[in-house]
Amino acid sequence: MTASAAEHTLALSCPPDDVSAVHEFLAGVWQDEPSVSVEDRMALELAIVELTSNVIEHGTRPDGVTCRLRLEIGADRFSALLSDDGVAATVDTEAAQLPDGLAESGRGLALVRMVVDDLRYERIADENRWTVLRSRH
């Protein structure tokens, strides 16, 4: 974390937690961080909620999944790290594209890429790490 960044963290155990906990967490962050523009709030919320939803839907083991979210709010940019102990993801974040209009799924990572400057995924030991970077607008 840079010296001028404010850090906000959330821990989830799914179940019983679900993506509504992320919405509540972010509502508190925006209250604590009034300098974040509406545009940045919407983009970050879309990205973080979509990633968390994907982890819960696709990464959950039979006994659930535990996630940790760290959101750093800096003077010039935002950084979010979502880490989880779920199954390894088999995705290429660089190749994520919107499917055709009739597809019922597959939009998540493409939408995230549309609203952030950088999206990265890595598997380290038994942990998935999703990193999102966005410059302030």
C-alpha cells in the first residue's frame, strides 16, 4: 500500500455470506471515501461484485469458499485484490470478450475488463488472486 492510499478490507465465508455482503461493504467504503466519483464507484462496484460472483459461482468447493477483498483508494488510482481458497480458475483474462447477445452467461470478465485499466489472475499455491487496477476519473 502506498503512503497516501486508504485501505479497506472484507472477509467472506460463502456460505453463509454472499455477494450482498460486498454491496454492503462498498456502500460503507463510499461513505468513508466521499472523494470517489460516481463514475469510479459504479465501475469499481461492477468489477468487484462481478469477480466475487464468479468466485462464488465457479470456484466454490463442496464445503464453500473463503474470500478476502482488499480495496486501496489512492490519490491517482484504485487497486482491488480479491483472493480466495476456491478451485483454480481456468480463464484467460486477456482473452475475455462479450459473447453474442443470446448467450446466457460468459459476460463477467469481459464487463470487468471494460471498466478497469488492468485485470490480472494468478494462482499461488492454493489461492486464487484477482487484481483490478483503475485510474481515477
